Amino acid sequence: MSATRHTKVLIIGSGPAGYTAGVYASRAMLEPILIQGIEPGGQLTTTTEVENWPGDSEVQGPDLMVRMEAHARAMGCEIIGDIVTNLDLSKRPFTAQTDSGTVYTADAVILCTGARAKWLGLPSEEKFKGFGVSACATCDGFFYRGMEIVVVGGGNTAVEEALFLTNFASKVTLIHRRDELRAEKILINRLEKNPKIETLWFHEIEEVYGTDAPLGVEGVKVKHTKTGEITDIACKGVFIAIGHAPASELVKDQLALHSGGYVSVEAGSTRTAIAGVFAAGDLTDHTYRQAVTSAGMGCMAALDAEKFIAEQE
Ligand SMILES: Cc1cc2nc3c(=O)[nH]c(=O)nc-3n(C[C@H](O)[C@H](O)[C@H](O)COP(=O)(O)OP(=O)(O)OC[C@H]3O[C@@H](n4cnc5c(N)ncnc54)[C@H](O)[C@@H]3O)c2cc1C
């Protein structure tokens, strides 16, 4: 028989937003329960060095997330290895069903289910992820000072990332499978004027290659989408910029979404359209997408939830 448990605050997701919400909600004596989901620790567990987490000039992503989890536990947050499979926000208390069968009811819910970078799906891309293949120029551009890199994609993100990466790289090759970019005109103008960027039309990556010891990228094999001709581009970094998918499946029919699936929140807060439901981190944010901004929003969500619960009482 499935158990039902009640909590004042249910936090869904265990990335920087979720664990920070856990720390703050615990310190507000709200005795929160946090459900970790399929990826305990979130996206940072899939990377190696993180150099922009304040207080650590260098930290391994998985280590940072182990520390965040320990911090949330130490403050009193109950952390549960389970997945929320269904969430009913239509009446209070809100109800979450989980994979294990346990049902949680909650006075307030903090959604921190994050987002996923979209990848090409190549085995060689998987092999070099975190070792030359990245989906985040802000996170990893700094590692490629003076080196040649390629960026894959044709939308705003790809053009913005290519432009940003010219701050570090000696040359950026933008690879796009069509002959036209889907980016804003102003960005395309900047791209065309930048002497460090070359655009390779009608091409897609066939394979990323490199060394095994140490693991590192040496180049990509690209295929012409019309002729099938394969060529080599030497490079040390490959940035995949083909978009992100926010994990908003649980709430897509219950909350307002924006920009292709991100949960909308009131400006300057984490309040969603439903009172008592808050959203934080990459789930709401298609602009910054950083650990520190997600943690900041997790803090805001816990404070917003605390205020909401105090008002109810
Ligand atoms: C390869 C890589 C490298 C990066 N490097 C950096 C960097 O150097 N610096 C930086 O600041 N940022 C970096 N980022 C970005 C950073 O990881 C994200 O901005 C941050 O993790 C977002 O935090 P979040 O808490 O919003 O969600 P996420 O980290 O995306 O975590 C989402 C959480 O939600 C859970 N979840 C999802 N669905 C459910 C469900 N149904 N039930 C329960 N739980 C669920 C998942 O299990 C996961 O724990 C990197 C990202 C990647 C992919």
C-alpha cells in the first residue's frame, strides 16, 4: 500500500536551485522534503572543473553537488531518492505522486527540475563531454584561450556563443547544416563583422576525435549535407549550441510557460501563476543558466515559500 506524507514545503529537484532552497527552507524551520529525481545533483554532476562557483577557484562539479547535498541535509532538509511522476496543483494541499508509490501532499511546492542541453547524440560527442565537448560557453570558454574551436548550431544561442567565444579563442568556426541562420539580424551582423569567426554552411559533425590519454579533442570530421564530402577541422573545443529543453513536463498543462517550455514567474520573484507554487533555476531561465544564478533563485524560492506559508497561518 502506498504511503502518504504531508510536508509544508516540497522541493522537486536536486541541482543548485533545489539544494539551496533546501538549506534556506530548513533554516526557516519549514522541515522541507526534497525529491532528488533521476539525476541527484543535477547537471553539474555531468561536468568536470567548475571555475566560476564563488569561493572555489576550481572545484569538480560532482564534488560541489555532494557538498551542497550534505549542506542541505545538515540544515535539516529531508532528501529522498525518488522521482515525481505526477503533480496536481489544482487544489491545496498540492499532491505529488512518486515513482516509489509514496504520495506527498504539500502546502507549498518549489519546482527546481532544471533543463537539459540538447546534444547531437554522437558516441564520440559523449566520449569527450567535459573533455573538449561542451554545451556552455559561459562555463567553459575560458579553458580555450588562444585555441581554435568550433560551435554547432544556427540560432541565437549558437551565434551568441560564437561571438562570446571570440574573447578567448584564436578562431571560431560556426558549423551550420543550412545556409541561413535563424538568429536575430543584429547578432548576424556582429557575427559577419567578426574577423575571428568563419561560418561553414551545409555541414554537420560526423565525429569528434582526439586523444585518449589524456582525454582531449583534436578535431572534428564534418560532412557536407548535400555532397556528403567529409573534411577535417582541427580544434581543441567543440561547443554544441542547438538549444535547451526545460524539464517542465510535470506542470506544462498547469502553469504558464514561455520561450518554448520555461516556467513563467513574476518578475523579481519566484512566484508562478498558482499561489504557493514557486519555480527556480534553469527551469525558469533561458538566459543565464548558471549554477550561481540557480542557487540564487533557490534561495529566493525558499524565502517566497516561507512568506506564503506565514501568510496562510
Ligand atoms: C556539462 C555542463 C557544464 C556546466 N558547467 C557549468 C559551470 O562551469 N558553471 C556554472 O555556473 N554552470 C555550469 N553549468 C550549468 C549548470 O549546471 C546549471 O545552470 C545548473 O545545474 C542548473 O541548476 P538547477 O538546480 O536549476 O537544475 P539542474 O542542475 O538541471 O537539476 C535539475 C534537477 O531536477 C531533478 N528532476 C528533474 N525532473 C524531476 C522529477 N520529475 N522529479 C524529481 N526531480 C526531478 C533532476 O534529477 C535534477 O536533480 C553546466 C551545465 C552542463 C550541462
